[in-house]
Amino acid sequence: MKIFKSIFITLVFLGLIWVDLPENIKAKYKIPSQINFNIYGLNVKKDFTTKLGLDLKGGSSLIFEADISKVKKEDLNDSLNSARDVIERRINFFGVTEPQIQTIKTGDKYRLSVDLPGINNYEEAIKLIGQTAQLTFRELPDEKIATTTPIFFQLTKNTGLSGIHILKSTVEFDSQNGKPEVGLKFNKKGTELFAAITKRNIGKPVGIFIDNMPLTTPTVQTEILDGSAVITGNFTTDEAKKLTIAINSGALPLPIKLVEQKNIGPSLGETEVRKSVYAGTIGLIMVLLFMIIYYGRLGLIASLGLIIYGLISLFIFKAIPLVLTLPGVAGFILSIGMAVDANILIFERIKEEQRKGKSFDIAVRLGFGHAIDAIKDANITTLIVAFILFNPLNWEFLPQFGMVRGFALTLAIGVGTSLFTGVVITKRLIDMFYKKDLRR
């Protein structure tokens, strides 16, 4: 049993090392940065590379103001979400990686903030985003061609039915099995066009496209004459909601105009990354030396736990994946201090118990027990602050900017990881290195 446990721990540690290796080292020694395998029809593909934000990679930052004058109040949120999703879909289609797009409310104005890492020509970005999205229904070719290939759209046939013919798309639930489905309601002209389309395509798929990209390709089951249809499939509620929003983006166009634009050069990002790495490395070395000099063997254990903490945190950043900004790096460095703080609390409590004449094994148990309450209080307080800064509910009186959220997210991940390593990992390492002392 101990052998299997040791093998498992070794494999986990090697996995952390593999994921956390810098990309330049992986490229130099031709080490892959992703996993890609198929098990019983389940295709698993995951890329473990560091994603850099606008301030570190350089690119364009654009602010668009939405014209909501012709949008009903009850449709406002769906319209904003639709505009955001259409912009993100178009950006991803043109190969821009990790765009950050969010809605911001300032007073009675609604704006869309668009950060495009790697795009330094903002005129190109404006042209890319500013086009009006078109939702169309198209008949598909008889031959089977991958929907992701550029030639696929050229082989489809326009039916004349578009987003302007849709009154509304909603999430509905099948009365027989309770599964979510997407409902469509067409206007008078749309009802006529849809009836003709379904009549000549029974048993065939009809594609719904945003711009040139297929959104979904449902198969027509029967002729539909009343202008009401449902799209069925193995949807989750969240998937059905996203499809509904995407379809409504064609039915509820939201005009936007550019109000702010700026470029950030990649040289600034490279400089700041280098400075951050130097600062973090020096700070980490000083902390490790302090712990080892002051606490001796316990400090060595804490230092090892801190290294494990760093490996786990970086693994989480790459696995999510998290887009790292300069404030995000600062949040991670700050969380290192929180990780050290937990160890100091534990060790000081152990020393207090030893000064009272307790044996080492009892002092360790009591020290951990007494320190855990203070550690939990400190970490929970920090997590509450991180939640407020991240502002997931988009409250107007709190920050709504991506870089502030990046700081909050890395800080929260770091604090959560430090709580785990400070209490669980450190305790296991003490048990491992002080076996004889703990058995007395």
C-alpha cells in the first residue's frame, strides 16, 4: 500500500513539474505543452500554456458604448449579452487568443470593454468588431463536410430567412421528459419562409449561422406552419440559454459606437514581466532563508511546503486557464506572504506548547489545533475582500475592470491553495520528518 501511495505522489509531483515548466524550456527540449488522447470515444484535449493579458502581451483596448434607446427594458440584459457573445465569437473566429470582453454600466450608460492581446493595429480591431452581426438560416450541402472548414459556408444555400424574422427565442422544457430545448417564434413573413424551408427539408439539417459561422444545425422533423418551432438535443440548461442568447443576437441588434481606444506595446509587457519575475524570485529566496534560519528543521519543512504551494498555484493558473495580468502577478506574490503567515502561526503555537513543557508530539497536535482558527479567520477575511474586488455580480459601486478582477482572482486562488498547503501539506511533512519524535 505504501509503495502505491509513493508512486501516486511521485506521479502527481512530476505532473505538476511538467505543467509548470516555462514554455521556452518545453520548446527547447521539445516537451509537449498539451494532452490529447481518446478513451472509449471520449476525446480529451487540454493545453497547458501561460496566457498573458493585454498589459503583459501588448495589444488593443477598446471601449464601445451601446445604444439602448430602441431596446425594451426587459430585453436589455439579453441584448447586451448577445452583443458581447457576437463580438467574442467574431474575435475568436479571426484567431485572436484570450480576448477579455465585459459589459460595464456607468450611470445610465452601458459600455462594452474589449481587450485584444496581440492586436496592435486598433483600426483593424475596430473594423473587425464594428460590423453588424447577421443571423441567417441556410440549407446545407448533401455531401458531408466539416463545419469548421472555410469552404463549408460557401456550399450552403441562403433561404432568405434571417434574424429580423425572429420575434423571440426562449428556453423551454419538454413536457414529456423535462429536458431543456430552444423555442423559436417567427413573425408573419418569417412564418411563411420557415414553412417553405421545413417542407422541402424534412429529414435534412438546416443550419443557423451567425455571420459565416454555424451556430447549430438541427434536423427538420416535420413541416412547421404556425411559425413556432423548437430545437431539441442533449442540451443542458446552460447550453440552451447560451444558444437562445446567440439566436437573439440576430433578432435583437444592439448598435455600438467606439468611444475610447488605446494601444499597449509588447515591450512594456516584457519589461514588466521580467521585473515581476526578479522581484518575486528575490522575495521568495529571502522568505525561504528567513524560515530556515529562524525555525531550523521546521523552517526547512515550511520552505518545502511553500515550493509545493507555488507548483500547485501555477498548475491551477494554467489548468483553468487564467489570463495573467500584471496585477494578477502581484496578487500571486501577495498570496505567498499569506502562505508563509500560516506556517509562522503554526510554528509559534508549537513553540508555545513546548515552552509549557509539553512533549513534541503533543505540542504539534495542540499547535495545529490552536493555529487553525486564526489561519481560517485571516484567510476567510482575505477571500471576502477578493470576492468584493472581483465583483462577480457587476455591482456599479464596486470595481468592474478586468485588471482588478485579475488581481482578486489570483489572490483568491493563492489564498485557497495556501490554506491547503499550510495546514494539510505542512502537517504531513512534519509527520514525515519527525517520525521518531512523534512516536515517543
